[in-house]
Amino acid sequence: MLKKVVLVVDDDPGVLKSVQRLLRQHAYETILFSSAEAFKNHIDFEKAVCVVLDVNLNDGSGIELRYRLKADGVSVPVIYMTGNEDPAVRRAALDSGCIAFLTKPFTAQSLIEPLRKAVEHSRDEAAISAERQPHRTAGAS
């Protein structure tokens, strides 16, 4: 089964709902988090194809959350969204390793395109992982 779960972290309920609605239109499931603290308590990243993270949360930084994921060994792709067009913030976000950096308001296409790439990457990773399973025998007929 293809993973199509997107974790969305934003402290603006309107943004959460509009991103959720957009993702549902493109057959993605969403798990919504309204704070950095709520997201920190999430531990199941197995089905997540991507995390859409607000850079500036009321109770923390999306960029810091990204580094925390890396430190915890979670390699799920990240898309940042922000209302802040500060070049230094953009550079810090890109340096943390993201697949997209979106400035609010953003188009549906600017969010869906990197998500499609994340799904394809996830599918490729699953195929590679399946090939590496030691109990499977290749070429047996």
C-alpha cells in the first residue's frame, strides 16, 4: 500500500484547514498539529510521506523541529511554509534540508508538486528496502 499521509504543523487553524482540504482533493491523508509541542509528541512517522512545517510557530521554530527529527533518525521529507520572506530565514530553512520552501499564500501546485516527488521517492525507498530483505531469494524458480 502506498503511503500518502502528510503531517501538517501550523498554529493558524485556517491554514491547517485549507492545507488539509487541498491535500484531501489530491488523495492525501492528513494528520494536523496546531503547535510544535503537539508535533514533538508524535512518534509514528512510518506512514508519513512528508511533513509540511510552518517556520514560525507560536511555541517554537519549524526549523528546530526539522533538526530534532534528524537527530531522532527520522528522514521524512519536509516542506516549509512561512509568511516571512526574510532571506536569512529562507537560507536557514534550505540549509536544514527541505524539499520545498513556500511563502504564504502559495499555490496548490507549489505544494502538490514536491509532495508528488516525495511519494515517488518513498515508493523507490520501499522497493529498495523490499529487495534487501534477507529472507527473499532472488532468481529462485
